[in-house]
Amino acid sequence: MKKYNQIVFPLIIGLIISLSACQQAGKNSTGSEYIPDMAHGVAFEANLYSYYYQNTWGTESEKHKMSSPRMPVNGSRPRSQATDALAMANKGMSSHQGISIPVNGSVPYYYANTEEDRLRAMAEIINNPYPITTAGLAKGKELYDIFCGICHGEKADGAGYLVRDGGKYPVQPANFLLDEHVQATNGRYYHAIFHGRNLMGNYKDKLSYEERWQVIHYIRSLQAGSKNLVYSEKENTFRTVEIPAEVLKAKAESEKAISAVTTKENQ
Ligand code: HEC
């Protein structure tokens, strides 16, 4: 009997330890699950691949397909693309169908991801639709440092930390301080953001229409700074294309004054 206990007790204790070990929840494991559905939802989560082998609601490839982002229906337009008169009348908010959506000025981009259209964009897109403002430059800096600076460098010299520190990134990103990029039209920048270029991916889903243009303003301000020129809300001694907000305001006021004088004269 004593000998029997010596064998059976350790066996039972071993079994308890091993069973409870399996049930322990860990960093990457839920432990034993009473009803697997409770830890692993059966719902398809947008943009989250949550396949679980005990889930019998579809095969792994079906789950993958259902959880992956899909393209919008042909002809869809972003809600923020308020082009109707109603939206304009509502001071920047679209109340179409009773839903208020902040307008970000999104417009369609008619240049395809081909070399031919890249050249066309470079030749045709000259102006920046937004005036230079202090707030826009601050927003541009924030976005540039996050989305572009890691490769193109915080100073726009092509030496972002991904390239500089140990060469983790395999190709040389464009150095915006070189003459070629200083002289490039705004279309070259907009097209690169919208479609990417070779190994550089696109940022059309990361940056809204206005954000793209503020990033371009900020790149211009870095280029101006490297030449000791001014690119600000007050003054632009670097390029003639972009208009500082204060210059625009002064121009509008003087035009108003002139038209007031001429209307008076005509009376
Ligand atoms: C992951 C690294 C990386 C990031 C992040 C990145 N780029 Fe680039 N970019 C590159 C590389 C590499 C090239 C050179 C591509 C080539 O010419 O083959 C390039 C080229 C360019 C060019 C020149 C395209 C041309 O016509 O020659 C522009 C403009 C540009 N990038 C703008 C941007 C902007 C703006 C951002 C941020 C929204 C950005 N890039 C983010 C890697 C990056």
C-alpha cells in the first residue's frame, strides 16, 4: 500500500500541475477557454485579421478575405469632398442628408500612376492652392516629421534616420535641398505624395488634400531656410508662386478700397 501511494501521489500531483499549467493565461495565450467564442469573437473586424482555428464560421482564407480592406465601390466620392452648393452655403460643413462632415477640400486627382502623367503633373501643377500661414507651416512640420522626415531627413537633406542610422533603408531618398528639387514644380511633390515613386510608397490615404499641400509648403520653407531666404506668412523671398497670407490679405483690402472709390466715382 505504501509503495502504491509512492507512485500514485506524485502522478496525481504531476497531473494537477500539468493541467493547471495549460490553463494559465499567459502573455500570448488565453489559457483554457470554456467557450472559445467568448475570447475569440465571431464577428469580422474591419482591418483586423482575427482568425482562430476553433472558429467554424468560415475557412482561414475566407476569414482573411473578409477582414482585409477593400476598395470602395466604383464612382464613390469621399464625404469630405463637398462639391454641392449646400455645403458651400453651410460655411465649411456639409449637411447633405442631415450628416455634418468637416470639409477637407478633397478634390479628384486626374493624373494616373504612370511616368507620362507624372511629367504632365510636373508641367501643369504650379501653384499651391493654400496661402502660406504660420498655422499651416506648423501643421506641415508635424506631418512632414512623421511621414517624410524619417527618410527625407528633418532638414530635407535626404538623410532621415532610417537611412542615416545603420542604413536600414536600402535606397537613397530624394534630397530636397538639391537644385533639381528646389527648382521642381509643386506638381512633382504632389504627384509623389499621391502615387509614391519606385520604392517610396504613396501617402494619399495618410494625408488629406489640405495636409498634402501644407507638407509641400513646409518642404519649401526648409529649402528657403537652407538658402537663408524667408518663407513665411508675412513674406516669401524664395519663390514667386506661393503667396503669404498677409500679402493676400493686404491685396484683397486694397482691391476693396479701389472698388469702393470707383463705385463712389461712378455714382
Ligand atoms: C520610406 C522612405 C520614404 C518616405 C517615408 C518618404 N519618401 Fe519620398 N522618396 C523616397 C525614395 C527612396 C525616393 C526616391 C525614389 C526614386 O527616385 O526612385 C523618394 C522620392 C521622393 C520625391 C521625388 C520624386 C521624383 O519625382 O523624383 C518626392 C517629391 C518625395 N519623395 C516626397 C515625399 C514626401 C512629401 C513624403 C512624406 C509625405 C515622402 N516622400 C516620404 C523614400 C521615402
